[in-house]
Amino acid sequence: MKAVIMAGGFGTRIQPLTSSIPKPMIPLLNRPIMLHIVELLKKYEITDLVMLLYHQPAVIKNFFRDGTDFGVRITYVTPLQDMGTAGAVKCAEKYLDERFIVISGDLLTDFNLQKVIDFHDEKKALATITLTSVKDPLQFGVVVTDKEKRISQFLEKPGWGEVISDTINTGIYVLEPEIFSHIPAEENYDFSQDLFPKLLEKQQPLFGYTAKGYWRDIGNTDSYREAHHDIFKGKVNVRIDEPKQDLVGKDLRLGSDVNLDEHVTLEGTVVIGDNSQVFESAHIKDTVIGRNCTIEAGVRLSRCVIWDNVYVKRGAKLNDSVLCGNVRVGHGVVMEEGVIVADDTSIGEESYIKRDVKIWPRKVIEAGATVTGNLIWGEKWKKALFEGALIKGLTNMELTPEFVAKLGCAYGTTLPKGSFVLSGRDAYRSCRMLKRSFIGGLLSSGVNVRDLTMVPMPVLRYKLRSFGEVGGIQFRQALDDPASTEIIFLDGDGLDFSSSMGKNVERIFFKENFRRAHHTEPGALTEIPQQVMDFYREGFLNAIGKTPLQKKAFKVVIDFNHSPASQLLPGILTQMGCEVISLNAYVDEERGVKALSDRDQSLSQLSKIVATLEANAGFWLDPTVEGIIMVDETGTVHGEADILLLMVGLALKAGEKGVFAIPVSAPSAIERMAQERGCAVTRTKSADRSMIEAALSSEVVLTGSMDGRFAFPRFQAAFDGMFAIAKAIEMAARSGASISATAAGIPRRAFLQTRVPCVWDMKGGIMRKMSEDSLDKEASFIDGIKVHFGEDWALVLPDQYQPHVHIVAEARDPKAAQKLLTEYQKKVEQWKKELS
């Protein structure tokens, strides 16, 4: 008699265990599930096998080959397309010219197959379906038989209201070769849904045999873990390759070359594969450990399944979890019940993986992280959510609607019940989707939301200066990665979140200690777009000096990048007396942020238009409406560090008096310019909040970053691209000089910067080395370490959010600056070698 083993399924329901191998090859007691089926067939002298493959067939073929090693003869059949269960068997028709049995390759069973065959023979059946009784028949096909065991009714995957029996189809059939006359060729055809109902309708001899014994369909990860539990409890007998040890009161199975420390505590059934080692004081209960694994001292494993090549470091506690191949678990890691970690994943030390979390292959979990939800598409899970005041992640992959809803709950929990929060977004459609989920979480915590819908970020900040709201959030597409979304958190004064505020939200998010409002007390949602725009416009015009512009019309070209600022700024500038030519001034919710290469093209186009139209200036307003790039009347583009010098120059030429707040990495030419005009400069840290806090001083007239963002505290102490454009125009008009003339009068020094890759753990050591190296030099420690050599200087600054170190150098000429930059670049590289 021959057997057909069905082994072609994709194993979708049992992912991520099937991410790299087909479901029948998933290890059960360190052996593929299908090998247990092969041995069950062999037990009843069925050794002529046809394996039906489809998904990843090479993995199965490479393991079983021709079957000689397993005492059987195997013929492989691989349909070219998905033919359904019966359709796939039809593909093997030429090998099946006698009675045969069909069985799934992903079952765990000890049914007496001979009794099924004898029943089939006795009834002279065309087809016999093996049946069994289960407690939960909803996910299977229910079968009803009459007194003669002839099948009278099928019900495929019924609801509880439809259940008429607990007897189900096990997927094990005995069939006569005549069955093929009822199966159409080259057609997707299923046993349960097509063939058996058709045989029933034609009153063909179709019987059901209710088998006794153990049967489990290993169709999902819960079922996979429960199958192991059943084996440990002795509910089913399966072969275990590792020999049983002669230890009274213990069921210990050890492979060859296993190193098991004598002080290891063992409970229940423990299986350890070849060449694995378990060190002292480990505690292992009802667990399967694969081959080439290392379990360090103090590890506690309870009801776990560990595949091959896994390393678990000291002190880890894993409960009822599955680790696939090549997984690394750091020391002190805790996994709650039901955790699945797929292949090639690394879990950082002291991480906490919550119950039923599934982690897909090739992920990196940072040390100290708490993982509360499935990690499917992203590459890593961070231990900290916030980067400064923002949370950033891949849209719909890392930042999913479920994730941001929980984030909204966590944020709302930190605020008083019944308080108000201001919300806004850019034009992009994904931001609208995520913001709505976030607002749902906020409302559930009893916090009210005033939604500005699509609004420029500076307008939202400006509204927060007035009373009424305790905080604000803005959703926007990331400039450097259009596939990512950024969520910016603001306090009640419109300032970026402080680190303590962010940690408070993180703490509640990871503990899931959310405040849930009573069903009569959820927060309310209101929309207030227009009033806020009018409020901002009024304050804007009051803060800007209009008189010089009314005497001299100023023609300006602005590329709005499809941002909502295009609906506000042209009207304000017109009221100031400007002639405005707008580019990309319509809101496009599908276009989103342009790539950097597109930005260069836009700037080139803007430069030509400014020169052609003989405009006084041109501006490129970035989509966040915070940063700008300036083009003077000759078409010369002034970007990044260059524009900071130019804005300070315009302010000084226009007669501004006070203090200029700039980051520690900014060119020193600014100090020289300010001193000549009787003004002062204060250096700040590079973090946004540090610069904005400096702008709160009444003496500060301008705060400028190194990437084209400016704050004028007399209007608002936050970066505002719209006001920066208006202020640049106003200052240029007030000075009476063209922008190009102002730019030409700025003293120039060579200014270079680069960055060196540096892993997180090494940053502290690098800065210690830099500190030691600077002992006999003039140095400042405002942000990073800045070493002065007369008027020249070099700065080594570790990046706050990325694994690299910035190096900045300024000198009298490019050659000297390059020499200084190269010198410190070599030093950092050398320090890295010494620390590794």
C-alpha cells in the first residue's frame, strides 16, 4: 500500500516559525514534524511514499532524499501551481494505481492506521475519512455519519450556532484509485469543499471511521507549544533521538557531546541536543534544547522549545516560549508566556518581552527594551521611544495605528483628566491616519483634544502660548526618510518636550499602565482651524516692522513645497507690501516630502526664477515650515551654515541690538561680526530645546541652528520658517542693502565637518579619550569637547540619536581646516581601536 504525504502548505497561520522553513520541517523534539509521520506510516508497513510539495520543496528533499536513510522509498511530486488538496493528489495519479492513504505532513498523531485501512476494506468504500472528536470543532470540518458509518453531512468550519457534532475530519483518508475519475485535472480542487460533498451528492460509498488516540493539527504557534506540553504530560508517545539517561526520578534525554554541569536543576522532561552545553545553577523544566546551544549559568527555562544554535546568557528567564535557530538572548532577559522569537534575532541584555509577542526574523532588540507588541517588519526595537521631543518610525510598520493609539493613551495618562491638548498635522495622508489613532488613545484617557487639522507647526506652537491647552502634538512626514512619520510633542508653552516629560510617557507606555476614562467621561474632540490662523496672523503682523516695506516694494519668490504655509504666508507678506511669486503653493496630500535630490533640483529652479524675474530674494521653505534656504537677487543659494551667517549679518546691518544665540558648532565669524556692532553671542547646546530655552531670554534677538531654522523671540521663541522669511525681508529692506551685498561683507573662514561611525557603547570611552587629550589645551565643554588653537578650533561631538561622532573644524584657510579635521578624525579612529 502506498501513502501520500501532503507537505505543500505555506504555513501562514504558524508564522514566524515558518519564515525560513516549510511547516512540515518545523522541529518537534529536535526532529521535523514530518519525520514523525513517516515513522508512523512505516510502523504499519507503509513504506512506498509520495510526497506532495509546493512551498520551499528543496528543504524537504534535502532532508529525506530518496528515503533510504529512513527505511522508505520516496517519490516527490511538485505541482507548478496551487492545485488544492485533491487537485495536488491528482498530479500524482500515475504513481497511485492501488489503494492508498493520504495524510498531512504537519500532524501529530498516534492513530492506529491499520484499523482505518481494515474499516475501509470491510465497508468496501471508495473513500474513508478518519474522524476524531475535539472540544473546539470551529476551526475544522464537522462530519456526521449514520448508523452504518456512512457519511450523511459535512459542515466546513461552522460557527457555534451551526455546530451539530464534535466529530471532525482529521485530514487522513483511505482512497481507491477510482477516486481520480471524480477529480478534474489541472483544476484547483479541495477534498473537503469539493470532492467529498460531490461524492455525497452522488451517493458514492463514502464512510467515516472514528479513530481513538491522540491527534493534533499543528496549525498555529499556540498549537505548536501545546503539542510539546502534551508530549511532556505523556498524552502521546513519539520517538526521541536523544537517549534516556539512567537517573532515578528524572526523564532526561541527552544527545552526544553534551556538557551538562552537575549543579543544574532539572524538572519534568528535558531534552538536550548534540553538542550543547548547560552551565551551573541553570534551572530547566519541561524543555527541549536543540543542537549546538549554550545555556549559561543562572538561566531559568520553563516549558520552552529552543531550536539549534541558540545562545542564552546568564540570568535570563524564559517561560513557555519558542526560540528559533541562531537566536541570541542577552543576560537578564525576561520572556513571558507565549513569546515566539524567529531566526537570526538578537535580544539585548535586560530586555523584557511581554506575553504572546511574536518577533519576526533578523531583528535587533536593543538592551533594556520592553517589547509589548509583535515586531514584524521593522529591523529593531528601541529601548527609548523619544529622540529629543519626537518619536519617529516607519509608517504603518513601526508606527502602526495600534502603536500610536497606545502612545496616545500613555500621553493622556500623564495629563490631568479633563485637560485640553492641541493637535495638528502636515498635508500627508499617512499623518492624518496616524493622528486619528493617536487622538483615539488620548480621548480614552479622559483628555479633550482641540484639533487644528492641517496646520503649519509654528502656528500650533504660537497657539500654545495662549492659555487653554496643557500640551500639543504634531504629526509630519520625516524630511530625511519619506517612509517615516515623526510625532513631535510640545509642552503647554509650545516648547519641545523635555527629557523628563518623554521618559514619563515612555514609562507608562512600556508598563501599559494606562488611565481608562469611565464610559461617561471620555474626552471630547473639537476642530478650531480658522480662529487660530487669524490669531497667528495678527500676532505676526504686530511683531514685524511694516513701514520700510511700504516705501519700497519687495519682490520675493517662495517655494512652499506643497505645505499648508502656502495658505497663510502669501497673504501676510502682501499685507507687508511684498510682491509674492509662489511655487508649489497647493497642498498635495499624496506627494509628500521630496527626496534630497529633488530638493537640489528645486533650488536650481528657484535660483533661475529669482534671477530671471529680477526678484529681491527667493526662499525655499522646508515642508516642516521651520527651516529655510535663501537665494539672493543674483541667484546665489545660501543654505545650512551659510544662511546662519547671512541672517546674523542682515540683523546687524538692520541695526538689531542684543544677543545672538547659536550652537557651539557654529562658525566663530559670528562672534567677530557681533562684537564689531556692539552685540554679544551666547553659545548653546545643539539640541532644539536648548536653543529654544536660550531664546526665552529677553536679551536674545535671534536664535539660529546650523540647518536653517531661526527663532525671533520678540514674536515667538520657537523655530518659524514663515516668520524667518518675513524677518529676512524686513531686515534687508531696513538695511537698505541688497542681500548679495550683505553676504559679500561677511568675514569668511574655512569651516569643515564630518562624522565617524561609532557604536553606542564606545561613545563614552571616545569622549573620555578626548577629554584626556585636551588636558593641556584650551577647551570648552558646552556640548561635546571643543579645543581652541588660537582662532582655529576643533569640536568632537557624539550624536545624541545616531551611532556616530561628529567632528567639526574651523581655521583661517581650507588647508588648515582640513589638517585639523583629519587630525581629529585619525584620533577618534585610533581611540576606537584602543577601546574595542
